[in-house]
Amino acid sequence: MPELASFPRRHITRPTAWLATARARSASLPTLVLVVILAAGATLRSTGSDWDRGAHLHPDERYLSIVADNVDWPSSVGGYFDVERSPLSPYNTEAGRVYVYGQLPLLATKALATLTGRDSYDELYLVGRHVSAFLDTVSIGLVFLLGMTFMGRFGRRAATWGSVLAAAFYAVSVLAIQHAHFFTVESWLVATTLLAFYLGLVVVRRPLDADFAGSLGLLAATGSAVALAAASKASGLLVLLPVILALVMRAGPGVSTSARLASIAGSFLAVAAAGYVTFRLVSPYAFEHSSWLDPEPSAQYRAALEEQARLLGGEGLYPPTYQWLLSDRFVDPLWNLVVWGMGLPLGLAGLAGVLWLAVLAARDVRVWAGSTSRSAALPAASIMLIFYVAVTFAYFGSLFAHSIRYLFPIVPFLSVTAAFAVVGLHRRNRNIGFGVAVGLGAAALAYAVAFEHVYRHPHTRTAASEWIATNAPPGSTIVNEHWDDGLPIGESRDMYTFRELPVFDVDDASKLRKLYAGLAGADYYVVSSPRASATIGRLPDRFPLMSRFYRLLAEERLGFRRAAEFTSYPELFGVTLVDSGADEAFWVYDHPPVVVYERTEPLSWPGFRRTLCSYGPAPGCVRNR
């Protein structure tokens, strides 16, 4: 048998080279898959960005566009920071006196729109939507980084693929895709929150005896990220809670009390100082005075926040808040998030992951507390995530106005916990874990593609407007409902006469006459969304007339027939998901059902009154003497 040394060198080195190449390819595969996920996520978020064809059908977008169009750039840097006189301050304009959103999205979008020559009211919204799509694509990458931290316990390879899976889950999360199509502050809030949270994780993993300059820079970056989240939306301050946990848990049980206190105090100081400087840079008009030594909040900004808090708490009712009289706190927001925001399979997997992570965190804390050397990073990361998700849901889920959009910031974290659960299952049973991963991914992708149907087809109000322009003779009188977008939209509006039906007015003795005056002599009655019929139409104790009115209208007993109906639901391969039972904010902006009623017979006051009053006592049904 020949000696090994007698073989040519190529026979020895080729297997080694092949193995090295195979390993390199294996290591680069997750990167390639992540790039594909980012590209797919960006496509889902940017497809159909001009979904309303410039009609400004999202009221928050409309308001942001109006304010952005009204503010203007000061002539100097000093003018930018002059809060009392700066033309860039929304509070120095008539339209922005009650501006309650973060100033970072407003000013950054205004800057980009100005640079691209698209800073007019009719173009700002589209710039804002493109920015939202870009930022939420960045959030996909941040979800991957979060996953690498949480799944490190499974080993490098499993953590990498688990993080890729988390990024994929978030990339196809419908609530994220939807908000990426809006010029609102939510995508800004999520991206900056993820950045601050991730930097907090990096902080807790950095040893106390690490390079001082590097630690100080990291703490400053963390504080700046928290400030960016707060400057995107006031609720962005919630991310400060897990960051505080990171600062406290960074100094573990193996550190002396004095060193721990010094670390916590110094870290707080660095984070607070950097956060304050950053917030004043990007949100200068949140302060009452220009002096940086005076941190007093702006009276107008504070008043706007207080008014919003009052409405969210249910202290005052107005048309958009009547829906919450029909919705249960905690239960309904959780249902809407899991079923509609993420899709049932992915939503349940996310919740299961949170529960499992909580169990592991409890075990990790016991081990960490009894050790003098074990890193605090593992339990800290889990506690930070669980605490942020729990506090965010507990706060917004408990509000009177518990809209699904307020829970959007926890969607990326649930994407991480869903992947965490799948990877843990895969380690116990590879076949089942792989099957669950494929099943969840396929279901979430199918839901995302189905939801894209909304943006690939004309908006329902656009379709209804085109129908009206084609079928309603010029000069017709068209009645629209109060507090909803009137139709038709576009140039055909000049062809018609319009009235507004005060459906949200109190059902008092004058309401019946108001309804008749609005409908008498009208040719068409347009219900451009079920915003009123699905709320006050289901509140007979508070709106006895309107609950009858909508029932009789649907039965075509008020002299109008249903002439046309326009819907656009998530749809894939002929299967339609009717989401009209979801939170109003989920469907009322980009795909509301629209019904156009046409008059079939003259409407007389005695007949109108008799029809509505034939079901028992109601305001206005007692004859005036």
C-alpha cells in the first residue's frame, strides 16, 4: 500500500478546498435569502403606492400633507431653532396649531419633498408613502438583527436561519405592509423603536470594563435612537422602558454595589444627554422656548397631546369614536392584531413564542441571579422583549379607543417570537419544525399576496366615482354622509349638486326633519363606507332613528334602491377574505365597501315619517301640536 506522502499534493488538497468552498457557500446562503426577503418585502410595500390616485383618502395623510404644505423653510440655521418665529413650526401655522404627531416624519418628508421638487400638497403624500415603504423595509433588516440576539442560545447556524425566518415573517406581515402604503408616522415609529431596542440589546451585552469611549458612543447612540422614536410619535417613549432595563441589568450580580450604581447612573446620564440633544435637533418645536437650557414643552404641543389622551380615554365622543362603544377592550384589539394584522397562523405562533420565551426567561433569571460570572445578556434580552410587548398591549388595549394601529409596534417582536418558537420546535423534531416553518411562511405569504389585491385594483371610491360619472346624469343631486369622503371624487364633481346628510347628529326631535330635508328631491344617496351604518346603525339605544334608518335603507323601503356596490377585499386564487368585521381602521382608508343608492320614487314627508316611526317611539315621531 503506497505511503500517504507518495500521493500527489492535489489529491490531498482538493477535498479540503472543496470543503472550504462548501462551507463558504453554506455561510453565504442565509445572506442571499435575506437579500431576497428584503427585496420581496420592499416590493410588497411599494406596489400600488398611489392607491387612491391622489384623492387623499386617508384623513391622517391629508392632514399631514396640509401641514407640510403650510410650513416653510427658514432662511438660516438660527431661524430653524427659533421656535417662536420659525415658519417651519407647525404651531406657527393655522393648519398645524393642533398638530399632535411627531415632528421628525413631518420635517424629514418636507425636506425630501423639497429636494426632489415635490413639496406641493398634491405630491407630498406620495413622497411620504415612499419613505414609509423604505423605512419599513429597513425594519425587516432590524428584525433580522433582533433575531440574532434572541436565538443565539440555539447556536450560530440555527440563530442565523431563525433570524432569516423572523425577517421573512415580518416582511409578509399585513399590518406592516398596509402602513407602508400610508404617509403616516407609524412606519417611522416602528423603525426607530426597533433601532433603539436593538442598541439596548447591544448595550446589555457589552461588559462594564469595556473600552470607555466605545461604551459612551454606544450609550449616546441608544439615547439618540430613543429620541428619534419619541420624535416620530409621543408613544415612541415606550421603548425607553426596555432600554432602562438594559442599563440596569447590564451590571449583573457579580458586580459590586458601588460599581453597579455608578454604571447605572453614568449610563442614564449618557442616554439622557444624547436623547435630549437629538430630540431638540429633530423636534425643536416641541419646546416652548428656543433656549436649550429651558426644556419646557410647547404649550400647544402639550395641549394637543392632552386632547388626544382625553379622546383616547373616551372622555368625549365624536364620529370616529362611536365604534368603540361596540368593542371590548383587550379582547378585540388582540383579536384584530392576531387575525387581521398578522394572519391567524402567524399571530398565534407569535403569541406562543412570547409564552415560551417567558418560561425560558424565568429559568435564565434564576440561573443568572445565582451566578457571579454569567452574562446578563440572555435573560435581559428576553425580559426586555416580554416587558415591551406586555406594556404596549396592556396600555393601548386598555384604552377606550383601542385601534389596531396602536399595536403595530409589537408586530416585529411577535415576528421574532414566532420564529423563536419554530426554531425551538425544530431542535426537538427537525421534520415537524421544518414543516411548521414552511406552513407558517406559506400561510403568511398567501395572506400578504391576497392583501396586495387591494392595491392592485382601483380603490372602491374611485370605482364608484367612475360609475357615478357614467350613470348619473349631469345636474343630479347627490347626497353624501357627514364625516365621510363625499363621492364622486375627481373632475366629475363639477357636474353635480351635493348635499350632506347629518347622520351623526344627535337623534333628537329635529333629526327626522334633517334626514328628510337631506333626502327629499335627491337623485342618489352615497354611502362611501360603513363608518356610520356599522356604528350608529348598531346603537339603537343611543341612535334609535339611525338604527331604523339604515335597516330600512338596506331593505329599499325609503324610496331608494341599491344601484351599485363596490368592494375590494383580500383575495387570492378566487378565495376572498371579507374583512369588514375587522377594526374600522383596517379597511376604511384603502378598501372601504361603497354603496350607491338611486331614487326610485318621490319622497314625501308623511310617508318618510310614517315609515321610520312605525316601529315604536323615537325622537321626532310624536306629532307637533
